[in-house]
Amino acid sequence: MVYGGPNASPIVYGGIDGAPGANGASVWFYSKFSGNLVVVVAVGGDEQCISSISGLPGFVIDASNSNSGGPAITIGHAYPSVGAYQVTEATSQCAAGQNPNNAADLIGVYIFAP
């Protein structure tokens, strides 16, 4: 299946929790077509670990660098059915001495439609 062709732009949804001590972020989106390619990018600030990404059936993690000394980033994809979804990223401190007041979480959903 080819998505969008050479001039395609994804539909983008984003969520953020920038509050001190953030421990996750979520975003709602609607999948208009069955089999859309949905890519999720989750980022945990202050060297947090990404504990989980939930709410998207069939979600597969493609790359993750959680607890590597830099920002924790997880990238994955799914091909959901038509419907509304809430994707949630959960983070936690994974090393002693981290300041929870520096934590912030971001999540982005990119939908590539046929």
C-alpha cells in the first residue's frame, strides 16, 4: 500500500505535559480510514525512562533509547481500524538524583492516509 505519494503531508496531533514532575502525556486522534499508517513519537524530558505507550491496538516499537543519558525517545507504528484513540505515554524517573521539576513529556501522532 502506498501512502500519499510524493507530496503527501501527514495529519499531526500533539500532546504535552510541561508541569513540574510530569509523568506522562496523551493525545486524542481519529483514524478516518482503516489501515492508516500511524506513527507515534514519545519524548520524556530530564533523562526519564518511558515506561509504556498505550491506547493504540497493534502498536509496535521501532526504536527506543530510554535511559541512555539523553532524552528518552520511543518511536513506533500501528495500522488501526477506523475510530477514535487516546495514546498515552507514561514516564518515570529511572536514575537517582534526577530533579522531577525539570521533567516534561511530549507525544506526537502522525497519520499517513492512503
